[in-house]
Amino acid sequence: MIVKRTTLSDALSELSDERIEEALELDSAEALRRAGRKEKALRNEMRSRKYRRWLAVPVCAALCLALLPVCLRFAGRLAGNRPGEINVQVANPWIYVDSAADVAARMHTELPALPAGKTARQCAVLQPEERQASSMGDLIFTDGSRLRLVKTEAGAEPSTDQMARYSGYADAEWLETETLHGLHVYRFRTSAGDLAAWIRGDLYYCYEYLDREDLLKLLAGMPEGRN
Amino acid sequence: MNETETDKRRETGCPSSAPDEAQMVDEVYRRSEAGLHRMMDCYGALLQSLSMSILHDAGEAEECVNDTWLKVWELIPPYRPAHLRSFLCKLTRQISVDRYRAAHREKRGGADADLWVELNESMMAPERSPEDAETAAAVREAIEGFLLGQDVESRVLFTRRYFFCESLQSLAERYGTDPKLLAVKMARMRGKLKKYLEKEDIYL
């Protein structure tokens, strides 16, 4: 619509009380500056509140992701596992650490059959999908013995009790000790032929350094088959 | 009361506090002339200065302020203004603008116009059609919307310049700035307002 100048003037005469009071109150340079600073601070606050709201979503998501492994571990402890117990599985090309809850679950699982035509050493480098298909939690040898990598308390050797708990037999005997990338690896054998290796060191070292080649090296040094 | 405080009071009226204003309105509502006199004491100078800014004539301005008090006496009751000071300013502004328009129309009308004015006093206060009032309300709403998007400094300068009709020189002195800079600022603001109004489908 086209309006006349007089209409514009009439419209100005009806300006809101708020605008008129504001103009009357802020009647000096100092008052105006003060109000300007206050308004600017308020606008900044509103803007940052808006940004904070938008930022909250990714920050919360990142926090949840970061806390997830901790929660899983805690759940594992609640399930009856000791702190530091880990189940190291072979993935191609990296070893990854499974949740502690799996350790307890697999301890009492019947050993699955080795995929046809695979030897123990081949088994260690199975493709992830093959491992998944065979539902293996440990490295399975042809004679049914298995290798499990377990972290002990820092500086401590695994006790017979510990070995028994994992192998299921109390007469486990030490085979040898060696150092692999700064990790102390203990191997033991039981009368039933269960074979296990204990690694004393930091969990993350284990995760970081034991890649496919390391694992092959480790396996190469181990006696194969039931004694 | 020192000189600065007196000046301030003259410019902005009595210290604006809600209870005082409400009390004055109550008194006038009860038809107390004392209440009206208190209003005159408090806001007379402010309204005189507002009217002077529009008419540039002390005598005319005084008449406008007197008309304002008469209008207040007529309107209250039944009307009860929430903000007395701005209510008075609006009344005075409208009365002064009407008087200004009438005076200019008179000039344009030449000598005969005096006769018409004499014949019909109501011409001094031009009637507004309902359509005009409706349009003015729409424009007012648009201007309010525009001002809400501006910072406090721009809002205050705009209101002081275009509602109170304060001169650029006076504004510059009040806010400690250069009149030329202020003129540029006001021109920019007018440009922005024009664009804003056009976006709202209002053309001048």
C-alpha cells in the first residue's frame, strides 16, 4: 500500500510506550553507552546460548562414545571378571581387545571346531568373517589346545590359581618367558594340553604393538600339538 | 535540587516512578483538579519542549500543552493510561502536529482560509478516516518491528529525532557526537527503514 506522509507522522505519534520511555530514560551519552553495553552483553549471551544448545548435541554424542568402553568394562566387572582380565582376539591385521564380559562368557564355552583345513597358525590369521563364522574367542590349535593372552597385575607373574582359572586345570607348568616389544610373555601348559600365554604389561601396549606379524612370531615359538 | 537535576527534570518530567504516576492518574480519575495540577508541574516543561520542537512558536506550543490537559481531563476517566508520561507525549505530539498541519493548510489557502477557519473551528483538528487510522496502525506496527531489529542507540536516536522532533544539533550535544556524523547516521537509518517498509509492502 502507498501511504501519505501525514499517515507516517500519525503512525509515529502512536509509537509504543516502551520506545518513548526508553528514549526519555536514556537522555545522556553515558546512559546510552551503558544501555548499549548491557544490550550487547545480553545479545552475546543469547547468541552463545543458542550456539551452546547446538554444540550440546555433538559434545554429548562424543562423550557417550568416549564413555562407552568404560561402561562396557564396568559391566564386565559387574559380571564377575577381575580388573585387567582381557580377551585378546585376532583381527586382520590388528589385535583388538574385546569386552571383559566376553571373557567370562567364553571361559565355559565348549571349544568350537576348527574350520576345515586350517591349522593353528593359519587360524591366527583367519579373516575376521571366518573367525566370526567359527565363533572363536581364542586361538584354537589343531589338538584343541588354545592360546589366550591375559594381562596380569603390573610386575606380577600369573599365579597358579590364575592359570587354573583360565585353563581349567591346577597343574599348569611354566614353559618359558620371553620379551616381545617390551612385553613379558609367559607360556604355560597343563596336563590336558591347554596352552596359554600371559602377558605382563600394559593393556594398551598389547593392543598397540601386537599386530599380525607379532602374533605370528609368538605362535612360531610355541610348541604345537598336545604333549 | 541542583541545576543539573532541574534541567533533567525539565527535559524528562518528574522522576518516572510507577507508583507516583499511578497516583496522579488515580487522582484525575477521581476528578481531582489537584491531581491534574501535579501532572502539569511534573510534565508541563517536557510537553512544552516537545510541542516547541514541532511548532517553533512558544505561544502556539503553550496552547497545545493546554489542549493536552483538556484532552487528559476528557479522556480520564474512563481511560486509565499505563504509562502516563508517554501517553501525555503522544497526545501533545498529535495535537501539535495537527496544529502545524492546519497552519500550513491555512497558508496555502490564502486569505479566504481565515474565513473558513472562523466558520468551522473543527478544521483546525482534521478528522481522520477509519481507513487512515487502520493504515497508520499498520505503519506503526512496521516501524516498531524495524526498531526492534536495531541497537539501543539507533532506537533512541530515531525516537528522539522523529517522535520528539529534536534537532540534530541538540541530539549531537546531548549524546556528545558530531551533528554531521549524526546526520549521516540518520540518513542511513531512513534508508534502512524505507527498505524495511517496502519489504512489508508499504510505500511512501
